[in-house]
Amino acid sequence: MALDEKNLEAMLDQYPAKVKRNRKKHILITNSKEEQIIEANTRTIPGIITNRGCAYAGCKGVVLGPLKDIVHITHGPIGCGYYSWLTRRNKAKTEEPGKNFLTYCVSTDMQESDIVFGGEKKLSKVIDETVSIFKPNAITINATCPVGLIGDDIQAVAKEAEKKHGITIMAFSCEGYKGVSQSAGHHIANNGLMDQIIGDGELEEGPKGKYCINILGEYNIGGDSWEIERIMKKIGYHIQAVMSGDGSYEELKNAHVADLNLVMCHRSINYIAEMLDKKYGTPWLKVNFIGVQSTINTLRNMALYFGDQKLIDKTEEVISSELAKIEPQLESYKKICAGKTAFCFVGGSRGHHYQALYQDLGIETTLAGYEFAHRDDYEGRDIISEIKGDADSRNIPDLEVTPDDKRFRLKISPERLEKLKEQIPLSNYKGMIPEMKDGRVVVDDLNHFETEEFIKALNPDIFSSGIKDKYIVQKMGIPSKQLHNYDYSGPYAGFNGAVNFAKDLSMSFESPTWNFIIPPWRETPLLEGSIEEGEA
Amino acid sequence: MEKEIIYSRNVNENPCNMCMAMGGIIPFKGIEESMVIIHGSQGCSTYMRRHIAEHFNEPIDVGSSSLNEKGTIYGGGDNLKKAIDNIIKVYNPAIIGVLTTCLAETIGEDIDGIASEYLKEKELNNLPIITVSTPGYGNTHAEGYWAAVKRIVTNLAIKKEKGSKVNIIIPQLSPADIREIKRLLQLMEVQYTLLPDFSDTLDRPFERSYKKITKDGTKIKDIVEMPDAVATIQMGVTIEENYSPGKYLEDEFGVPLYNTPIPIGLENTDVFLSLLSQLTGKEVPEALKQERGRLLDCMIDSHKYNAQGTSAIFGEPELVFAATKMCCENGIKPAVVATGSKTAKLAELVKPLCGDASLLDEADFVSIRSISTEMKVNVAIGNSDGKYLTEKEGIPLVRFGFPIHDRIGGQRLLSVGYIGTTMFLDRVTNTLLENKYNNYRKEMYQKFYWEPKKKTLAVPGS
């Protein structure tokens, strides 16, 4: 069953008039014949049960958190530190004994007296203790709401502590109220990493004779980045740094030596990708390792960028051998999945990426959306100049970078770059909407009310989002696949990941449990309306 | 000496508690047709929903006023009013709770003022909006829970005429525990008002049509009538008076207050039932006597295994006290009794039971870990965060309390009453046994076999 404008209107009529006007701009039904605009990255309506988080969550929770040899101190009352403690499933292996601190939650645990008299002294004591307990390679300080309000100068505390302890200590003013979602926190974290870590290393170039790359915006949820790295290494790439899944200060500081930056999650890391281009002359390539065909496309695009016939041949060889291995495994799962429909609502890139994997399995995505993306993630980067900045986005200043005197080096000639741009998504991202079929629903910042309504209207076979909406959907009789933490499964990236995903999905479809449940709308329609044929 | 070193630290490394607003959400989930809004950054509400949903495996709808930078300068009144508006439109609740956050408290929001202004503007006379001050830096989630219960009572309770009901006020138990307490009350033929009753709302049966909020939970009318009760039984021996809803009912309306432990353990359950018996004049029925007998039998069956147990118990003070009592009754020696809360009461209560245990308040898991290893603890009892003790020190964990997010069924864990205690004790005993069997052969091998063999091997070479 498809949704038309009329049904959509009827659904939104249940909102107060003002809310309806607002939400309508965040929802569209794809139509390639029209130029479609979606509103995104604007303030959430109070009282709407949104899935969005805050700037702290985006900064500490998403971008910085996975860096394993750094201790991340939460400066604030205990809650925020607790809630972001190991909740993202970004895996990391310990290289140097004792230099993996991901399992620790370190907080200044501010009390009422700290709010009244200021928390700077306590923060600097906590830094001293952190250095003596953990001996980390670096420290980040992550501010929570009250810190900015009471005027703690965490930047000054960090500078002083840096002098005292002789290691990099960075302060991030990512108070929860900044911006409109996690997205503000990503930007703050990007600026800090670029400003204070990347380029700090002494390496001037990557290993000789290797294709040296960074993977940006890959957080190693459930081991995704390990599967990607496996394939890369098989082909012969050298991975300098992953930002930030299983990443480390030690690798990150030399990220400037890469010849190409791969961008997985465009939303959370595009700032660094752009700055690396400006400062060191390294272009970035939009990649997608979610899905078999998109992994293949990505590998071919990478080979094309380097343009070396040996690499191109090796890439094809690896693709064939991987396919030979996974195709027989996928076969039975495809039979189970074929013809089904899915909702795909995730943070800032997976709402797009997973559609490719669903397609590989013969599953149609009928509704997709992002929690905290911007318009360019939907419509492509070409529209960035059209986006009007507002007070919320101006609060997070852009970091101005200039070409590095010594290290700026054009990785490929401008002519070749222009030519390649026509063939591959080089320093460009075309967004989610152009890749979706017509008549599909795109929703920005989907909330609980709309989740229920869209389910009644479109009746998907699988709902993929996170834990906050998972249980509503399951109570409605529809299986859910969490795409934030993979329901403690994974990896889902790359070739083997596709098999894992197909297997997990098939389990949901085939589980006898669901046979005991018949959703009510399979018997009686819940939405009333007539279907008029012949009208667009 | 070592304890003092731990206490002098500023850093909280792996916290043993959450913030006040988190605890404040739960009681509102135990009232009929209720919704709750958190006044602050939307991250607070999102983070807490995530954690509560993972424990209960249920949808947890909590609104947010989504304050942003502008709100921090001009105040968040408009945002909060909009939030209430939208919640009413979509959920049509009979009662709304508004909890504050670090942000709202630091900028000094007058939530009472905003709420009453809102009700006046909209001419809503029958919608209680209950505000609770729950700054993250104020206290832990345990106190946040009690603060919310108390505000609910103080806002709603109105004295009318003398009734015959007993008020039962409970801490954050599992829905299964609440159902068991209700069964005990039924068997004892007690007329009661249990607050907050989230036994159905946070452990909802699968139903044919999904409802956003339901009529399950404590009835608002019943809360209004709490001052008419003959007595209040409050399972809150560790709570401070300023957080005590039962104390309020006693001081304000003269309802006698009986602060009792959670009925976990033989004696604690005896206390609860005999109190009910005393209040109603009814005998404990034969069925419950049988259950008691079975618990006793279970305690005898497992006492030899339990005697080998040394425990670390941590979590919310009220639960910690009850579990400590059960351990002491069964010879599972408590070596560490810890809570993230600031409370002197827990130590006072625990000392006579197990004076040589280390009593930690404002504890984090690093301090719990260091004393647990020193004291050779072989079973930990508490929420999922204690898995850290298993991972780092091999101390097995019996999951108990909130949150349980690495196992399924936290909402179904039954630990109260004679039956619940039997099941809880079995979980602890079996964990000790599992640990023993896993290591038994190795230990025996090393003790009686491996060492001599090493010696004989060494002889020919020397």
C-alpha cells in the first residue's frame, strides 16, 4: 500500500495547526519529476517524542568516544557520563597493554556546591588523577549543560593541565543545549580534532608503494570497521587512521599523510573531510560499505581514483573471491527476504546506506529518514549554498583552515580530479533522495506519533531504527532491527557483514513467534480513504 | 587507610548511580494515563528513555521541552508550554509530570509558575501538572524517585473522611515484584492503594491494539484519598525524611507511618505480613504459611553452599539493605555493601547485621572493585554495571535492581515475598555453585595432582 498526499494530509491533521505546518516541511513523498526540498536540522518541536539527542551526545558519545587511547572526561553531574558509558557498541582492540580506556566512564560528578562555586578546581584535580591512574596518550574534556552556564573556563583548565602533564588535553564546549541535535556536537568534535590532533604527528608521508587512506565517519559498531579493514588489506591498501571506530590518538595525529579520505557517515565527519582537503590537498570519496553491490562500487571507485591497473585488477580479483564465498550463503536468505518491505530510520547516514543492503536482499525500503541530518544529506551537497544559516547553526563556528605551508600536496592533478568527479563521488555526496524510487516516504526527525501512523499506513515487514521506538513497533506486531546497536549483533558492513545482516533479518522473518500474532490491520483497514486512479 | 585514599578522590570512575531526573520518571509511569516531560535539553530525555526502555523492554515515552541556547538566555517557559500543549494533543493524559534538569535548575526556571500560568491560560481545571525539582547535581536517581513520589502525594492528596484502606508506598522494584506484593495483599484481604504501580505499565502484555498510555497504574482518585487511609506502609527504611511521602502523610494528615524494609528475605517478609495482620486483624492465611515453610526448606537445602559465599551488594540503598538482610540470613557474608547515594541511614541499618563489611556510600565501581578483590568476594549482587566485576575480576554477578541491560527480563525478576525470596536465593546459590563447578576440577587438580607430579618430574632431571 502506498501513501499519497491526501492520506498524508489526513494523518498530519491530527496535529495542532502550527505543528502540522512545521512537520509537513519535514516529510515528502519522492517524485523525481519535481525539485523537492525537505526541511532538516531545525529545532525540534517541544513535546514531540523525538529520537534526537544533544550536542554532548554527538561530541563525546559519537565522534570522540571511540578513540581508545584517550580518556574522555565528562565534566558535569553524573548522569551524562553514565548515559554515554559504553552505549554505542563501538568496538576496539587493545594494541598497547592498558591503552584501551573505552570501558571506563570518567566523570567529575559535579555536586550542588560545584555549580554554585564553579567546577574548574575539581576538573583540574580530576585531570591530575586521570593522568596518574590511566597514563593516557591524551585527554578530552566534554562539557555538559551546566558547565557553560556557570562559566567554567574549561579551555583554560585544559591549557594549564597540558603544560603541567605534557600530553594533549583538549576541551570541548559541547553543552547539551547547543544546536538542535547531536549534529552540533559532531561539528564541535570535528573542529577540535582537526585543530589539536590531526597533523601533530611527525610522519611526512605514508608507507612507500602503498595506497594510503583514512576511513572517516566509521565508528566500528559491532566490528564494522574490522570487516572493512579486512577487505582493504586484502587489496593492498594501507589504512592510516579510522575516525573514529577502533581509532587512536597515535594514528590520528598522522592522518595528514593519507592520499585519499573515505567518508562513510557524511553527516558526522564531512567537516574534517573538507578541512583535510583544504589544508593538505587530500580529496575525499563518499563510500558505502553497507550492502554487497555498494561495497563493490566503492572498491571500484577507490581503484579508479588511484588509477593503477595492478590495483584495479587486484580489486576485481578480491571482489570475485569474496562474492564466490558469500553468494551461496546469501542464496537461502534472499529467498526469505524477497518481496518484503522495510522502514529505515537512522541517525545521519545509515538511513541511506542500509537501503542498499535491503535492495541486495530484495527488500524495498518504503520509508526512510534521518534523525539529525542536514538538507545536503537528503538532497546532495549541491544545495549547500542554498541552506540559510540560523541562530542555532551560527552558534557552532566553522574552523578556518588554510593550506599547510609544508605539508600541502596535491594528491592528483586538478584536471584529473575534475574528470574523476564526473565518474565517482569525489569530494561530493549526492544524498539519499536521488537514490530512492518515486512514491517513497522521506521523513526528517521521525517521532513516535508519526511512527505509529506510518506503520498503520504502509504496513512494513521490518522496521529498522533504534531501541526507543523498537518496542512500540514490536507491540504493533512488526519485527524490528535496531540499526544503532544492531541488537548486539554485527558486523553488518562489507561482504561478510551482508551475510550477517541477511541471517539476522531472516531470523526475524522466520521466527515462529510472529506466527502467533496477527496485526489488526491485516484484518481491518485502519486508514479510511478512497483510491482514485489516473491522478498523479 | 586504603578506604580513606579512595574517599579522597575527586574522579568518579565507573559510576554506581544515575541522575535524579532518571529516577523521577519511573513513578509517573506508575500512574493511570500519565505522561512525563523533562524540562531541559532533549538529550536528557533521549538518554533516559534509552536506558529505561532497555531495562523494561517496553516503549518509554517521555517528552522534552527541547531547550536550546535561546532558552538558556530568555528562559524556557515558552518551550515548556508548547511541550505540554503537544503532549496533551497526542496523548490526552489525565496527569502530567514535569521534571527539571541541570539546565533548567541552573538557569533558575520557575516551573511551578510556568505550569500554573499554562493551566490558567488554557483554562484547564482538571489536569494536574506535577512539578518535581530533579537537578542532576542534586542527588542520585534513587532520591529522584522518592522526590517524584512525594510531590505526587503532596500535590494530589486531600483529606476527606476516614477510610479503611492501607497505603503501600514502594521503592523502585520490578513489575514482577509489584505483582507479588499485590498478591500478598490480596491473600491478606487488605484494601490498599499501592503507589506507584508500574506493574502493568512497564511490563505490558501483548495486546491487539497498541495504546500509547493506558488506564493501568495507580488511580489518581486513590492517590487523592491517601490521607483517608488507616495507615501507610512505606518500604523506605533508608530514605531521608525530607524525601519521605509517608512522613508527609503522617505529619499533614495524621496517617500512621510504618517504615518497613522491602519484603525480601524471611524476616523482612515476616515483618510485612505481621504488620498487615496487625493493621487488619486478619490471620496470615495457610497458603502463605506454606510458602514460608518452603522458603525455610530452601534455606536449609542450600545453607552449606551459601556458607561459602562472600558477597558484594550495590545499588539503590533500599534494595541494597533488603539484599544484605537476605545474605546475612543465609550466611552469604556481605563484605562490601555499597551505594552511589549519599546516605548515612544505610550504614546505620547494615552495621548491626554485618559490622565488618565495608560500607561505601557515594561509591563508584572502582572502589567497589578494589575492596571486593581484597575481601575475596565470590558473588556480586546488583545491577548490570556490576558486570565490570565479572570482566575484570571474575566475580560472578547476580543481576538485581535497575538497570539490567545486558540480559533480558529485568522487569520479570521476582525477589519479594517468600516465593520471590526463594527464587532470589536460588539465583544466588546457583551462581555460587556454578562458579564452584567451573573451578572445582582445576582447584582439585592443582591441590592434589599437579603439584606432586611436578615434583616427580623434577626428580629424574636433577
